[in-house]
Amino acid sequence: MSIRTRSDTSNWNALLFIALSCFWGTSFVAIEAGLEYFPPLLFAGIRYGIAGLAILSYAVATTDRWHPSGRDEWLSAAVAGVFIIAAYHALLYIGEMYVSASVAAVVVSLAPVLTAVFAAGILGQPLDKIAGVGFLLGIVGVVIVANPDPANLLSTNLLGIVLVLLSTASFAIGGVLTEPLRTSLPAESMQAWAMLIGAGVLFVGAVARGESPATIEWTSTAIISLMYLTFVSGVVGFLIYFALHERVGATEINLVSYLEPVVASLAGWVLLGHVVSSTTLVGFVTVFIGFALVKRHAIRARILGDVPTTATGHSYDAD
């Protein structure tokens, strides 16, 4: 009976993992489609403003504390809002104006590797030689995807990849900076406030860039894209993420980043007609090998069952 229970739990976790990968992988395609009708920062700001309110409502209904209190909790929400929501998505959305969803997803999959490197530099967490090789492989993978032309280093494709790479770095830095700011505030509440703060920063950025709501084209594609990003990959995706984070821990959750490019590539091919190049595939495999080297101890411990199945603290997705 216990074996069947463990098997059922494992199958349920696998289904949730696949669903999350699909929701977050297709978000890159939804962003690309929506950018035809929305200015980038307004698009991201509207998405996270609505999603933040929805998750905050969920937090009010299901948790014992729905808002931060004290300097540390507000600081943690602010850091997450600025780096993980605002800066990450501002650079990602602008970057996706120049590169396809599949390419953006591959570059973003470097996030776990960059997080480990920034943790070594900022928090003093050790990074051995093999992990250093993994980091270099991750960078090489992004360079392969970029496939830079020495004769045209200012190409729009390269600009887009640089912007997405900077967005990924912002996400990784935000994750590292929030690590010492862990609090007892429920993850749902923290996520909601990070989204709302990030949305506010995105709206300020939109004004600074001269983006106007009047330029939004409210077509059926625009509305579907916004609703999908807000409620499916946003609200539902994060609720699945919270459940999986409690069930399997942070290391396995990182693997979602490596299914997202696969989903994004398939969705981009089916919905937008994009064909993934061989260099993009080689780059993705290289980034994944880099991740495996950087996180080899955690992966091995998870496979051997030497670590608990739960994790503490707040984590955020890179989508």
C-alpha cells in the first residue's frame, strides 16, 4: 500500500512538473505574439499587476499573513520586485522584440548556472573548479546560440540575445540577494507583493520610455496572449510551482528551466512557424551540460535520496 502511495505521489508530481513546464515554456511564445500589439513594458506591467492582485487575493483567503511587516520583509519583496519581476521582464520583453521565443528560452535556461556563480561571488558560497567549467560551458552555450557575426556585431539578433542575457543575470542576482532576506511570510504573499512592486516599476519604466496605452491594439490575439500570461502561466503556473516546491525542493524545480526551451520551440513551430536551428539546439545542450556540472552534487544527492524532499525560502521562476 505504501509503495502504491509513493508511486501515485511520484506520478502526480511528474504531471504537475510537465504542466508547469508547458505553461511556462509557452509563455515565451505568448510574449512574442503579444509584443505585436503591446509596448513591452506596459505589456509586462499589466500582466504582473493583474497577476499580483489575483495571487494576493489567494493569499488573503488561504494564508495566515497576506502582507509584509518589518524592514526585512518589505526589503525582500522590493528586491524581488525590482530584480526578478521588473528588470528581468523589462529586458526579456524588449529582447523578444529581436529574437524568437525559443532562442530567448534557451538563454534564460542559463539562470540556475548564473545564480550559482553570483551566489559564490556575493554570498561567498563555494564554487569548485568543475562548477567553474560548468559556468564557462553555459556561457559558451549562449555564444553558440547567438552565433555572432564578426562583420555585424550590432545585428538585431545579437542585441536581442544580449538583452535576454542581461535579463537572466538580473533574475539570478535577485534570487541571490533575496537569499539572506528569507522571512516567515508565506510564499504566496511574498510573490504577490513582488509582482505588484515589480508592476509599479514597470509602469514607471513605460512612462520613461514614452510608452502609451493608446498604442495598444486590443485584438483577439492581444487579449488571449495577455490573459494566458496573466492567469495560466502566471496565476495557475505559480500555484503549481508553490505545490511542487514543497513536494520536491528547489533543485528539481530548476529542471523546469530545461524543459521550457523544448516547449517554447515546439509551440513556436506550431503557432508561429519558427524552425529551431541546429546551432540553437547545440547551444541548449551545452547550457544544460553546464547546469549539470554546476549542480552535480545536488542532483546526485536527490537521485540517491540523501536530501529531504522539501525546501524552505522563496524562489521565483524565470519566464
